[in-house]
Amino acid sequence: MTTPPPRPMAMDPLHITEFASDRYFTKFHQQQERQQRQHASASGSNQTPAVVTGAPRSSSPPGPVPPTAFGAQFYNLPTELQVQIIASMPLADILQLRLSSRNMHAMVMANESPIVRHHLQHNIPAYAKRLFPPDFSRLNFSYLCGIWHRLHVAAKLSSFICQWVTKEIFLRTTETQKLEFAPQNERMRRRLIPLLFTIFHFFETYRARHLQYIIDHNGKGLRFTPYTINPIEADIMKTYDDRTLLQVHQVFPLVIASFCRRLRPPSYVGRFEKSIRGYLKDKPADDVHVAALCIGGLRQVERFWEIKGYNIRRNAVDVWYNSVTKAPAESTPKPRRALIGLSRKMSSLAISADSALPPANGINPASDAVNMERGSMDDATWERCNNLIFNTSLADGMPMQKLPHDQLRLLLSDLPVLQQLWLVTAEALILERKIVSKQADIRRNAQVMLELIREDGFAEEDEWWYGHGAHDSLKAPLDSIDEESLESSLA
């Protein structure tokens, strides 16, 4: 009979109980002595009195030791080594490992802070920590999953924009031309990821501060406030350094133009040819684009972008916009009709009398309804599952979740103009902070494209964006994390 694995326990941070330290060897020797005592007691209880004979002892070597299960070997390791092994795994694997067993779930959640600290030091780029600084007093998986969610959206959207630029601007349409242009495409994709991450931060922060601004001003937003520079945009852009603000400002028109082009029909021809080709709907209004950016954020933009087929994509835009602008209809259950003459309507007096009676056999109909909603689980099982899964940091959800309808109504009535979004405020701050000497020094259009595909300057850019001596794993590849497992964990 194998001994049960020891219960997982919370450990000190890894920088205190590191490998090969004095405390590590102390715990290691204690673990070895405990195992030897357990083995000696188990073997002593199973021995039977042997008869001493004069037969000589056999000189043959002992038989092979039966193999031990991997789970038992892992749980026999010191807690510090267990956490180091788990922390070195990718985030998606850690989230799945958390669901493998109760012991593993308790192990991962009890050592949540050291695991997140390890990922912050080794797997999170410097620009992400500058925009979303961690609170080291309470590190949790919600913060880490939120960072990886934003990185994943920026990486996917960067690939989509690069594909569009390669085809529509650089006119590389054939497979041979795309293969020849692949190095430039990869350089452009790598340079766009930190900039798109910053734009994600801008729209996420803008939505939160815009809503708070309307609430603080008694429901009156920016349309009732005279200004020359958008105060909310200016407050957000003040948190960006000069280099980040200038580079994001230079690529921002490219991001907006590619998104607007994605929601237009694939052909620029007239209405007659559009109807022949099956493009039945025109492009959406500018208010729809602004709502998708300022309310849905880059995550909603990426969702629209990855839908193939113009008609399907255009219908998805209409469905999302209607869900934002219109209040959800309350569904009232229809009364069940019985056959005429075969049923008898119960009077209201009898119903009130029945409701006043005490519950028979101690069963409350209200509690039965709650148990049916919970899936016929008793209170102990429901409480145990609730503590195991839902009462964790992952219950906070993903960034930029859907807002309640009353908050959406406040934002929709005070959205900015698409042509003035970011551009006016950013250009004024760039000139005010003297990032460039004159307005003509800001790169535009073709200059931005050449800057994105140039060969030199990667070493200095990587040191700035990703930190000194950053590993290639920090460059946020497209498949850096399994999006389905992340969203299911945050849901």
C-alpha cells in the first residue's frame, strides 16, 4: 500500500529558498530520513519469523526494484523543486495542470505568487511591464493571464495587418512574391507587436477613464465640454515616453486604415457589380468603427478581422453593434395550454393557502429550485466546487469585458469622431514635448512602411522593447499561448 502524497504547502519566494542553499539541503535531508523511516516500518510489519537453517546464503544479486509512479516521484520532491518545475512550464500548460487533480490544483494555487514572479522575470517583455506595472505585494494569475491575453491579441493583429500590407500596399500577390518578401514581412510583424500592445492599452484605459469622466460630470461627457485637446487622451498619453508616443503615432493611421478597409466590400466598383458578386451591404458607418475601437477594443477588432467572407463578417459587425446599442429583450415564458375541458384552473385563494402551509418533510420548494439550477448538487458539493474553482484570481475575467447596458448607453452618446481619434492630441503633445523639431519630421505613409521593413536597428530596438539581454522567447510569437485555454480559464 503506497503512502499518500504529502499535502502541498505554500512556500517562500524562490529567491529566498533557492536551489542548493542551506535551507534546501536541510529540507532535503529531512525528507530522506522521513522516507527511510516509513520504508523501515512498512518492511518490518510485513516480515515473518524466518527459520534459521544451515543453508548457505545465495550470492545472486537482488531482483529489480519495482518502478514508482511518476506522480509519487514528483510529490516526493521538495516543495521548492516542485514549484520550480511548474514555474518553468508555459502558462497554458500551468492552467491545464491546475485542472488535473485536486492536489495539483492546491499546489499551483498555493504557490501562485512565486510562479507568477518567475514568469514576470523570464517571459514578460519590458514594454508590457511598463504599461501594466505589477503589484509585487499580490501577484496572481489574473494579472499574468491578462498580460498574455493582450500580447496574443497584438501578435495576431500584427500578422493580419502585415498580410494586408503585403498584398494591398507592396502588391505581393503570388506565392513566389510572398516568399521573397517573407523577411521584410517578419521584420514588420515584430516591430508592430509592441506598438499594437500600446494601442490596446490606450483603448482599454480610454474606455475606463471616459466612463468615469461621464459619471463624475453627472452624465455630461466631452460633447458638453469645450476643449482644444481631448483631456482623457492627453492624460493617457502623458504616461507614454517620447519614443513610444512618436512610434505609435506614426503607425496609428495604418492600423485604423487597415481595419476600415477590412470592413469594406472587397471591390471598389459600383453597386451593380457588387450585387452581382454578392456584396449586398455597404461599409458600416464611422460610428460603428469608433464603437468597435473605443468600446470593444483591439480584441473586438481582431475578432472581426479573423472572420472570413465579407457578408459573414459584415453580419457579425451588425450583430455586435445591435447588441451594444439595443437593450436585451426580456424573454417571458409562455403559459402552457391544456386541452379544453380536461384541466381545471386553480383559484388564487387555493394557491395562497398552499403557499402558507409549512413545507412537508422539511423540504422547501425554493431550495429545490436552487438545487435544480445548480445541477442537482447538494450544498456541500456545491460549496466545495465553488471554493476549488470560482474563488480564485482567475474569476476576474479577461480585459475589456462587455459592459452593462446602462454604461454602454453613456459611452455611445459621447464617442469621439473617427478622424480625430488619437491623431490631434498625439500630434499636439509631440510638438509640445519637442520630440521632433517640426511637424514635417513625423514619418507618414511610405516613410512608415520603409521604417517597418528596414534591416538594421533590431539589436537596439530589442533592448528597448524587451529589455537588456532578452531571450527570443520574449518576442511574443503568434502561437505563444493557447487562446482557448486562456479564455476558458478567465471565463
